Amino acid sequence: MIRGPKTSLTLERKTKTRDAAGGYTETWADVAEYKGVLCTLSGNEILKYYKMTVEATHNFYLDFIHGETITEQDRFYDGTRTFEILFVNNIGANQSKALKILLKEET
């Protein structure tokens, strides 16, 4: 179980809706609310993977929830603050006990 002061963040996912012109519009829809520990990084954490470099501003730790999926195509928000998901890491890999999610706060 993740320990620390809990923060609630709402997960959003892009959804496509058919428009009157026969095309689609994309909007963000709420998926679920998650309680976890949100940590501000003292300096931007630089992560290198797949030949890409990303700079995170926050880590969000939460207990692993079986049957639910969080991906880099989703995002979190809390009131007026929005966080882009940069990377989702299953801590303890085979045990699936917790997630460490690297976030970048959108300004």
C-alpha cells in the first residue's frame, strides 16, 4: 500500500464522437478518480526511453488496481491543474502492487 498524504486526481481519456459532417470530434471524458501520493520533483526528472527524452514535473504513486488501465494517451486533472502522463511504471513488475506515473503539469 502506498503511504503518504493522499491526493485525488481524475483520469481522462480521449473519446471520439461522430459529428454532423460525418467526421469525428475528440473530447476528453472522465474515466475514474484515483487517490494516490502526488510528489513534486525538485528538478525536472529526465527520463530516456525509446530514444525520446521527457521531463517530468511530478510523480503520482497509487496502488495497482486490477482490471483498470492507465496509459500515456490519458491525462489527469485536479480542478484547474492538468497533468500529461509521460510514463506508467508498474513497480514490482510481476507483483502488480503499485504504479509510479511520471507526469508533466501543463501550463
